[in-house]
Amino acid sequence: MIQVGIIGGAGYTAGELIRLLIHHREVKIDFVYSTSNAGNKISDIHQDLIGEIDQKFSDKINTEVDVLFLCLGHGNSKAFLENNHFSNATKIIDLSNDFRLLNDRVFQGKEFVYGLPELNLEAIKSANYIANPGCFATTIQLALLPLAKHDLLQSDIHVNAVTGATGAGTSLSKTTHYTWRDNNFSYYKPFTHQHLGEINQSLTQLQTSFSNEVNFMPNRGNFSRGIFATAYSKFEGTLQEAKQIYLDFYKDAKFTFLSDVELHLKQVVNTNKCLVHLHKHNDKLLISSITDNLLKGASGQAIHNMNLMLGFEESEGLNLKATYF
């Protein structure tokens, strides 16, 4: 059995990792580290796990684990690794944005691979260190990468995406309180969201000539989890030609699928899937994509990356049913 450790165990992404790893046939959770909850039962914080796990949060770290998941706030993973040194055999999967960009990918001699399987499958298989993509970035890239592969992003791209409240993490703020979020809708960080860096990086990885704007408008929805993104740009081909491009690009993808029907979030919430739908209007192609921000956008994708790194079946621990009704 592979021994895994989780750092930052009290947050949403850690809770989802624990929930999935408990039922992963190849894994045993060695420790879940949390300075604020050391000694408390994990199921007292992640109450959906009552009866599933008897372990307590730990303030001790096993530096010899096979796989380490970092579920820390952005900017904190580097600080943690500076102060805690792990075996050279320990594979690290970081869920923050600390190592996603090319300028940040090498740290203490460790080279982090950007962990979007639909883009970097072979590199992930041979990697020891993974920078897990952001949730918005995952959803938007999967909408656009097939076009980038064929050099078809020749004009500005307009993206509107809505995320659920869990995307903001467990820390309370004005915009995460129930009384503010309920029956409400708002945008934030217009055109400047931090995930734009990794989105542009991946687009230019496939289409080196890409130099147009990705005009991204992120929105807060009044639901708990899920991302619904719509992107549109000019496209001179037919709808059928566009569909074939997407079908070819995702033909071997384990979790990303082209849908012939219009999308809604209940199709993917509680799964590691991304669904994509295409609509053509005059010279514009509209691409819709949906994910669960905590799974395909975070913890599920992290486990998918672990499976690839260790040679397990890609879907091990990730055969999940959508919360459809």
C-alpha cells in the first residue's frame, strides 16, 4: 500500500482528498497534518466522514511517505517546503498556485510538472513533483485547448465563468457569509484573475503564435460547488468540424467528454468529469464547459495525477456518481 500524507488537513480540498483516498484500493493515509486541529478527530471537522475514518489530525510529519499532498493557501507551499524536508523518493502534489508557472516550476532542485492530464499526460507519468492546476484554469483550458492545438485561436477570447462558494475556501469573508451569498450574484477580479497566467501558458504551449487577449470575467454564484464556464471566439469552420476537433483531442481522455446536449452543473457535481458543449452562431463558436471545482478542479485531479505518477488505473478512487437529484 502507498503511504500518503496530507498537509493543511482542515480545508475543503483536504476533506475531499480524505474522502476519496479512504476508498482508494492502493492507498493508506499515513497522516493528516493540521496545526490548528492537532489531536482532534478528523471526522469532527469533516463531518461527512463520521464512521469512515478513526484517525486524528497530527502535528507530526512523516518525511518518508510515498506521496505528499499540499493543501495550503497560495504562497504557503514554498514556505512549508523550505522548513520541512522530505525523502527524495517522496512524490509531491501541490494544490496551490506556487509552482504552476514556468518561472516557478523549479524549487530546491525539484522540477514541478503542470498537472493537467489532458495536456501533459506523458510528462505527468514520469514526474516526481506536480503543480495541480487551478479550478477556473482547468475548466477554461479544457474548453479551449483543442482549438489551440490546431492554431485556431486567431482572435480575442471572451470567457464568463461562475463558481460556487467552496471556491473561496473555508475562511469566512464578507462575500462568503450565507446572508450575502444567498440569492445573490457578483463578479470579482475582472480581467485580472490569477488563473489567467496558467491559462495563457497552456494555450501558448499548444499554439505558440497565440498572442490575443483572454478576456476573463469570474463570477460568484449562490451555490456551493461547481464551475460553469462559457467561452467564445471567431471560428470559420462548421459546427461539425469543430466537434470533430474536440472528439479527436479528447478521444483518450479519461474524464473529459464532448456533450451533444446543453450543459448544467448537476451533470458533474461530485465527479472528476469535465463536460464540454459546442454551439455555432454565425462566425462565432461558443464553448461551454463544466466541472466540480473541488474535484476535477482540485482534489480529484490531484488523485488522477497520483494514479498516473504511480502507474495505477487512471480512474482508481474516482468512479463517482454525480449528485444529480
